[in-house]
Amino acid sequence: MANVGDFEMETFDVIVVGLGAMGSATAYTLAKRGARVLGIDANLPHSKLGSSHGPTRATRESYFESPEYVPLARRSNDLWRKLEAESNARLLDIKGALYFAPQNHPLLNGVCLAADQHGLAVEKIDTEEAEQRYPGFSVPDGWQILREPGAGLLQAEACLDAFRDLARRHGAQLRFQSAATRWRQEGGGVVVTVNGEEISAGRLVLTLGPWACDAFASLGLPLKPRRIPVVYFDTKQPKNYDPNDFSVYFWAAPEGFFAGKPHFDNLGTMLLRHDAGDAASPDTIQRVVTDKDRGEVSDFAAKYIPGLNDGIRSAHVCMYTMTPDNHFIVDQHPNMPDVTIATGFSGHGFKFAPIIGQMLADLALNGHTSLPVGFLSIDRFASKQAGAA
């Protein structure tokens, strides 16, 4: 406890604000390293208001966004397996990814570049062979299909539960429905106001999801929240979308960039548009999936994935927090040396949660990390302005 006049303030080594995938992984990693950790989140566990909800998330290694992600993705897969062992829960199932695009499309070139630079296996499939192996897809003539065997699916809610349960087992305190409304540097550390009460710590980690856009406005970060409708279809041919055949698929088509997952009896078959969505705020977003949302995804499915032909089973809205280059921001706060931030995961961050947790723990405890994070630096965007929030 820190003394403030006659009042004893709660004190921790590190406070983590935001307990989605990144914050939960960070709280777990810090606690496992012996730090006294407080994790707080304004919402309930498994809230549907941020970016970490939903049944599954994809993981992949032949990273078309940039080969720089490949070492991080491979290390994350190793860490997911370790988390499985420690939590005694099944979290990751690897059955591969399919990529569909016209010949020489940047999507295909990006997959091949990442694979070539890091010695990953990628199988090239022509349209005739794809018709035999994957009859649920209608691939236009002249297109190319790639199969990456190292991709998989994460059980998202089980992953969050594993991080949080193990964080508590290692001594962390996690408090949900606890809103952090302000933080400031003070006396060689930080003071965070939580539900009107001030709590001190040596270090602060901010993993705020889409709420980062407002929280970091003074830094000039070009963060843009994006509304993403996620649609689950029924199918009369579930064997054509068997989860033993693939874990995830991506289409780069003239209509847009779409991503989907196989058929699960309890869910249906998921499809979403990945490259576009309405600008949104987490406090004002339209959370009801509209007829227009359903129509865009259904029209795409009718043309390219005709087996999704038995109606829509369910739909929900997710949020991406986008950066202009679609790369994350993981770094020290430019004005507050005891504050570390992670944001801008641009719709492809969840798979990296274990390694992001290690990066943030390194930065919070040591002020630096040996992990390859230079391309995720805040210096790409940030301006140095006001220091508190």
C-alpha cells in the first residue's frame, strides 16, 4: 500500500487495463514472471462489445501481410501449445489454410514471399484439382489456389479463459466491470483511477481494443475502428466444408477480400468481408446485423461458395481497430516512460496474443524486448503531446 496523506492506496507492480486477448495474455505472462499484477476491464468476461469475442480465431504462418510476422506467428503457435499443456484445455487445431485469388494477385504473392523467406511449405493447386478436392468452392478459370498446412483455428473463449485462470493461479488480481477513467505519471510510477478509486503501480500496460482510438487521441495515432459483420450459414453439404480438410480460407475477389471457416454443427459456416466495413465507435456502433450486411456476404457466397445455400443461421458484429498500414502498434508510450501500449491489431491480432503478452511484459518490466518488434513501433505515427489521459 502507498500512503497518500492518511489514505493507503492499493499498489501493484503492474496494472493492465483491458482484458481482451492481449491484456489477458499480458496479465498471465507478468504474473508467471512473479510480478504483482492487477488486471482491470470495464466489461464482463466474454463481453461482445470489443474485439475478442466469438467462438474461434484463425492462426497462420505464411503471413501475406508481411514476412516480418512469420517468426512471431511461429513462436505464438509454440506458446499456444504450452498454454494448452498448462491449462489442460484444447485450444489450437491445425488443418491448414486455403487462399483463392487470380494469378499473381498480391495475396498469393505475399503468401509465397513469406513462405520462401522462412522455409515454409505451401502447396499450389490449379482450378481443376481444386474442384475435385474442395467441391464446395466455385473457383473461376485462371485463378490460383494455395494451401498452407501450418494454419489452424483457436478456440477463442477457451483461450481467454486459460489466460485468465492461469493469471489468477499465478497470483494476479483480475477485476471486471472496473472502468479506468484516468492515468497519470506520479512519483516514479503511475496512478490509475478505477471506478473512482486511485490505485498505484510501477508500470501500466494499456490494451484498450477499439477504445484506444479515443484514449490515445492526444498522440495523433491514426486509429480507425471498423465495423465487421460476421455471418454464419447453414449448408446442405457440410462434408464440403469439413473442419478436417481446412481451418480457414481467404478469397481475394473483385467483390472484395473475404475470409471464412469450415462448417461446425453447433455454429454453421462462417463468412465475413475482411477488407472493408463502416467506420464505427465502440460506444455508438450499430451492433445489429442489417439486411444490407447479410446481402453483401450472401451475394459473395452465392457466386463463389454456392454450398452455403441453406439460409443464414446467425450473425453478429465484431470490431477491428485499423492502422493505415494494417500493422500493429506495440511500444512504450512516447510521453510516459512507465506506460506501455498495444493497439491497432487491424483484424489479425488474436493469434499473436501469447507473443504480444511476452513483448508487453518485457517492455513493462525491463523497458525493452529482444523480440523483433521494430516494425511495430509507435514512431511510425505518434506525435508527442499531452502526457496524461
